[in-house]
Amino acid sequence: MRKIARLLCLLLFIFSFVHAGAQEKRYELYSVGFYNLENLFDTIHDKGKNDYEFLPDGTNKWGTLKYTNKVKNMAKVLNEMGTDVLPVGMAAVGVSEIENSRVLKDLVEHETLAPRGWDFVHIEGPDRRGVDCALLYNPKLFKPVNSWLAPYTTEDNDTTYKTRGFLVVSGTMGGDMVHIIVNHWPSRYAKSPARERAGVLVRQLKDSLMLAMPESKVLVMGDMNDDPDDKSMRTSLGAVREKEEIKTSSCLYNPWWNILRKKGLGTLKYNGKWNLFDQIILSGNLIGPDRTTLKLYKTEIFSRNYLFQQEGRYKGNTKRTHAGGVWLNGYSDHLPVIVYLVKEAK
């Protein structure tokens, strides 16, 4: 009995020591998100862009009142993203369906967002409708060092096919080099091969980034216009469903696969069914227990009651800016997504 008692005391001491040591560690947490802003156009025609429906005399009668309310609504969502976990808000948020740098300037300078001191990266792209991707960021939490727009190219090099490229922003977060690739893949009006091609191109882009800087981390985010288990995501991009499938640091992990298929949660609804087109995919070196570098902590589909229709035929759907030709003064047809990254503080 004495031997057992001594052994129990020893085990209790070891546990207390380990537990005390663990308590001494401090951790930093960062939140990174993506949000499709659904047609954030200003009221001015941009030469060469098909933005006519978003002009004061266009089909949407897109005047100052609607535009300023749209900016206000987007600023509200972006300001609240991540604050349930981190009052400081987001370190970086990729966005899609923005017309130009003017709307981004109006957004970050809106009275709701201005106190956060956000900045943005935007590179004008070739999309015929005139919508681009951009990255909003808090300079105190994410520091860009380089950015460029990688083009979407067809297999046969068809130069007449114009669509959104892939915005790459490289920078430091928590002392780690992080490459953020912001995407808005071809719409569902295009057939699957168009998005499969996007997956191939982004996979090649990720490989080249990690070949040049093997210790760097990669976040592939965007409105993919496909679910996690569609061919473009699972095969072309090669984003795996389970952590156990990660074999190397350059593998890609898709945490949203089980969220859609096991939990039934999504970011947009069509014909009463949830899809999860908005995803943030992580390189394999962002997964695992070693928190001396950035690692995935948790994921979140950002949700607030005001983001949903509260009554009528479409109750429970996302509350859009327009529906059926009627201005709803809503937000977006998509919900935002967030990943939280943790790192042991030095």
C-alpha cells in the first residue's frame, strides 16, 4: 500500500509540475476571414466595366442612398467578425465582389470601421463585370510585404476568356510568413471544368510559394462556387477532409468539409439547401499540436440574426441587398467564414 501511495504522490507531483508549467505559457490568437460582399459597386461608371445595373439610372436604381447603406451594412459585419473570441477583431479578411479601390476606401474609412485602422490590398483585374477580390487587414496584426495578381489561364490559352485572377498577399503574422491567396472562382453558370482549372492553378501557385519558402504558411480562401467535396476542391486543389490525411507540410486541409456534410451547416442557401462555397483552406504546417508556430485553433461560420430573412417566403435565407428586384437593404447572399490561429507567445 505504501508503494502505491508513494507512486500516486509521485504521479500527482508530476501532473502538478506539468500543469503549472503549462499555465506559465502564453498564447497569441489571430483571426483570419473571408466574406463575399455581394456586389459592392459605387454609383459611378468605370470605363470598360459592365456595371450599368449599379448606376443611378440602371435596373437597380443604384443611387447614393443605396450605396451608403450598403457600405454601412458591410462595415457593420466586418467590424463584428471575430469579436466573440477576440475584441480586437480580424487580423485579415479576404473579400470578393468589390468594384474598385474607391469602395474599399469608403469601407475602411466608414465611421464603424475607421477606429480599427484597417488598410487594404487591391489589384484591378480583368473580370468583364468588373468585380475583384481584395484583402482587408489590420496593420498591427498582419504586415504585407508583397502582393500580386496571378492570372486565370485556360488550358488552351484562350485570351478571350476573362475572369478573376488569384490575389496573393504575402506578409507576417505573429512572426510567421503567411501567404494569403484570395479567390473568386468561375460561377455555377460555368461548368465544373472551369473551376477544376482554377483548382489546378491555385495548387500550382501554392506549390511554388512553399518551394521558395518551405517554412511559410498558406491560406487559400474565397468563394469557390463549389462545395468542399466537389471535384475542383477535393481533386484539382487537393484539399483533404481529415487531418490524418495530411502527409507533408504542403498538403492542404479543408476544415469545412465535415462542417457541411456532418453538421449540415453552410454559407449560402439555394432552393432550401445549404452550400458551403466560402472556404479557408490551410497548408499542412498550420495543423498539429506544435504551437511554436501558427496553428489552426478553431473555425467559425459567422452568424447574426440580422444576416437572415426573418419572415416571408424566404425566412431563414441570407438577407441580400436585392431580391426579386426589391431593395431589402440587406447584407449579402453569403455568410462570412473565420479561422482562428494560435501561437505560443515568446
